Amino acid sequence: MEYLAEEQVRELLTYEALIPAVEQALISLSAGKIQQPLRSILRVPEHDGLFGLMPAIDGDLIGVKMVSLYEGNARPGEAQASALPTHQAVIQLLSAQTGEPLVAMDGRLITEMRTAAVSAVAVRLLAPENAKVLTILGSGVQARSHIRALRLVRNFTDVRVWSRTEAHARRFADESGARVLPSAEEAVRGADVVVNVAATRVPLVQGAWLRPGMVVCAVATVGPDRRELDDAAMQGFLVVESRPSAMRESGDLIGANLEPNAELGELLAGNRPPASPEKWVIFKSLGVGATDLAAARLVWRERGNLTRKS
């Protein structure tokens, strides 16, 4: 059985193909056409780690992502000489008809890209067509992936960045053409689209900074005990990938004692009314197996096309 390393995945996967693929996966998920149980999480307390298992079945394929989260990897110590990714993953594809293992591939880059692609789907659907001001809170891997994906769906003329570490924000700004703002509040106020990818366990984005029509992609936290949005921010129109996942895994929804207004797939299919123009939109993104499977399917298909051409 073939294994595709990250660099092979990078050569085969593009945002131009991935954005429509995850959009269709979200529509199918909300329509009940994709089987997807809730994510299983195992804690590794002695190393402050988490291990997640994310299976899904879509038509002819079964996909299982095995993903780890070790936040300490960003702070190398005696056990490691240099920083490792905080998120690492492997995705296995199997035949849904026979159960035969087909291919395994590195899932770190897929996780990075599918997260940004899902945000791009949300922004394309929910943000005004004339949205010009993009704010990114955070300056790491997800900040870079989001700016690449979001520039494919809106023509942003003003990109702002804020990070707790100014040097990191400056580096990101130099790479992307963004401008650095001194505080999260200044970066958020007046923006059309806000993406929070800054690691946090307590609310960072405040409702007092938001205005009707703004779209906030809340990407930074997963877990019932973690929040990135305060209760006031949660008074917007709440959109999620999956209701069951959100009600179990989103500390923002659980802590505010709220339920989602809609799944993104329902809105894409026209099965739910859109947000009121008098509200801002919160897209709370947790990551789901259906979109991982959609991305892995693309990689496998492109690998097969490449093999046939050679």
C-alpha cells in the first residue's frame, strides 16, 4: 500500500480544487449523505497531548484521520532539538465496497489546507461581495493558509494582522503584504472579515468590537472547556459545520448555552434562511472528517491521474 508524504500531498492539492470539494462535502454532510460519527479523543496527560480519531464514509470511500495535538511542540525542550508541528496527522483511505486499504497519506498539510478552504467557503457565502478589509488574529501556519485561501474568494485591499508576538506579526506582514495593528481590538474594529487563529483558551474576540454584516471565522479552539469568543460575540448568527460536533466540542456554544442557527451545508443548499442584516455572523469551525475525506480523495485522484500520464 502506498504512503504519500507531505511534499507529495503538497504537489497534488490546490486550493482551487479543494474549495469546491469541501463545499460539496459540507452540503452532503448536512443532507445526511455522509456518515460521520463524533470525533473520538484520547488524552495523553503525561505529555500534555491529545489524539483524535475522525472517520467518515462518503460513497465509495472510507476515510479515517488520526490526528495528534501537542501544543508543547512549539516550545522545544530537552526531548527535542527544534520545534515540531503542534498538529500532526495521517489519513487512511479504504474501499467502502470491500474494506480494502487503498492509500495512506500525511494529514498535517491536509488539515492545514482544508481548514482554510472551509473558511473560504463560509466567507464566499456569508461575507458581502464588496468585502475589502480582512483581519487575521494570529501569525502562524493557519494565518498563512487562510490568507491564501481567502484571497481566492474576495478581493481584499486591506489586510490587517495582530499577534501576541510582534516579531511574528512583522514577519507575516512582510510575507503577505498585511499591515500590523498594535491590538486585537484595533485590528478587528471596522473589518469586513475576521479570522481568529490565535491560540487561546479564554475569549479573545469581544462582541463590543463587532458590527452587523461582519463575518468572524472562529478557528482557534476545539474543546468544551476552551473559548475564543465572549458571550456578547456569541449573540450573532451562529453557523457551524456539524450541529452534533459543535454541541459536544465547542466551548463557545457550550459556555454561552446556545445552539447553532445553521450548518454551513444547509445554507449552501438553500435549506435555511440566511443571517439577518442586523447581525454579524460567527462561523465556528471545528474541523470534520467529511472535509478531510474530501481533501484526501482529491489527493488520491490526482495521484492516479499523475501515474496514468507517466
